[in-house]
Amino acid sequence: MLALLACTADKTVNIHELTAFDGEYINVVVEIPAGTNHKMEYNHATATFENDQKDGKDRIVSFLPYPGNYGFIPGTLMDKTKGGDGDALDVLVLGESLPIGSVQKVKAIGALLLKDHGEIDTKIIAIPIKNPVLDVENFLDFAIRYDAARRIIEDWFLNYKGQGVMELIRWEDEQYAKQEIERWLID
């Protein structure tokens, strides 16, 4: 288990004090580093990062490793009474691998809408503000210049839980992504 404090490039921060937006950018807490397979999750009650459990065993994705840093946007909660899954909003940051608990400022470039066991499951797709590996400004850039990466991400999410579990609804642009974040902000 890892502790409540997370690290940014220049300081240690308390995750519970982070907000979704930091000016024009979005804060992201990394739960699963790019290139790894352990399904880690932040436990808000215990303020630790833990390997998610299924049938009493650590969940390990039996597929290719995560194609980006996977985590959540602090200060968000997808309320089940409003159609959410009860967790913070998910985000995939397309960049170099970061350690569990890292906090990164990102820019949303799109959203991937999926259906997971009948529930809508939105994944915000983002790039880091510092040292981005993709040279994009928005979803249109991403779709045109990095269509192969977009298709890899789509295929990964459609298959990482096994075939037929996840369904593709559609892709949306950066404006939709920002509205989705605002929709799930904790009051």
C-alpha cells in the first residue's frame, strides 16, 4: 500500500486537497503507470493505493500493458444516482510512464465513451503539459495525426477485460471532455 501523499515534479501534495482544475489545466493522479498490468486503485477511505481485488486475488490485466498512465481526476465523483459508476472520473494520459501516486497537469484532448456491463464508462484522454510525447492541440489533431494511436487505445479498452465485455459508444472532442469533467465535479 502507498500513502495519501503524492508527488508532483517539484513537491509533495495531499491528494484530498487537489482540485480537478488548476487554472486551465487538469490535475490527474496516476494509479497505474503506463506499461504495467496491475490494476491499482486509490482507496479514498484509507488514503492508500491498493491492488484492486477480484475473488480475493490481485487484479492483473491479462492483456497488453496499459497504453498510458491511467488514473483519476481529483475532485470528481461519477455519482451513481446521476448515472455514474460511483468512482472519480477516469483518465488516460498519453505520455512517458510515471510512478503510482504521481500528480500531473494535463490537457484533455478527447473522451472515449464505452459501455461496461451496461453502464456508460467515460475515459478522458489527455496529454501532459510538460514534455508531451504527442504533438497535438485537440481531438482533431489527434484523430488526423495519430489515428493509429487512437485506434490502439480504442482496441485496448475494448479488449482488456476480454472480448465482448466493453462496447464502443463513440469518441468525443476536447470540449466534450471538459464538460464531462465539469459535470462530475464534487460540490
